[in-house]
Amino acid sequence: MAIKHKDLKKVAKELRGAVKAHGKQAETIEQHIEDMNAPLKMKTSPALLKLSASCKAAARRKFKVYPGAYANMWASKTQKKGKC
């Protein structure tokens, strides 16, 4: 059974209001909610970046077959290094 964000927020609110001793538990739960939402906040991932035109052109010159697995791998590695 998965616990939803709104349920965790409700629990954190109740803990915060109960006793000062539960304040730390509420903070822990709120931090957990933020951590669960963190992957959703990622805007750009290096894996999702498109290849630049210059890297594609360099891969076409270097390899006989483009698009191909080896050519794309080389182009992405070259782009990550900043060489094209």
C-alpha cells in the first residue's frame, strides 16, 4: 500500500500540533515528501539532452553508418566532453 503525499502532509500537520516532541517527526516526514517530489523537479537530465548539430556532423564524418549505436554513443560522449 502506497502512502500518498496528501496523507503524509496531514500526518505531519497533526504531529506538529500534538506535542513539541513530535516536531522532529513532522520535519522528517516533510523532508521525505520533498525527497519524493525531487525527481519531478528535475528540469534537464544529461541523458535527455539532444545532440548538437556539430556533434551529429562529426559522427557522420567519422562513422560509415549514422544514425547508429556506435555513432550515437560517440557523439554523446564527445558532446559531454565539450569537444563539439
